[in-house]
Amino acid sequence: MSCGVITAAVVIYFNPVLWWFDPLCTYLFAGMVLCTSYPTLKNCFIIMMEGSPNSLVVDEVTADLLKIKDVISVHDVHFWQTS
């Protein structure tokens, strides 16, 4: 962020006609922050909405549960992500 501020200040200092360079740097920095924080916000939303993990295959878990001694049947299985 400070690199953008310094760059805009130097450009505007030497050429005041380019006053729009400061808002341009601000919008570019805001876009960069938005793009880099999107994956984190997406994961937080999935966890808060109690979404199921992507790497989990329900049929495999059900088959593994049926391999346990004395388990007769498995039905109505639910999974959600907690962290």
C-alpha cells in the first residue's frame, strides 16, 4: 500500500495534471485486497453455512461404516464442516 502512495505522490509532485493517479492507485490496491481475501471469505461462509467438505465421498464413508463389526445398516448420513 505504501508503495502505491509513494508512487502516486511522486507522479503528482512532478506532474500535477495527473491528479487522477492517486485514486487510480487506491482502486487498484482495493481490488488487490478484494482478490486476495476472497478465498478466505468464501471458506468462512461455507463453514458458517455448515457446508459439507469437498474431499468427502459419502458412499465411501458409508461403506467403511458398514465394515465395522455389529453395524447392520447406515442411513440418513449427514456431514458438515466445522473448521
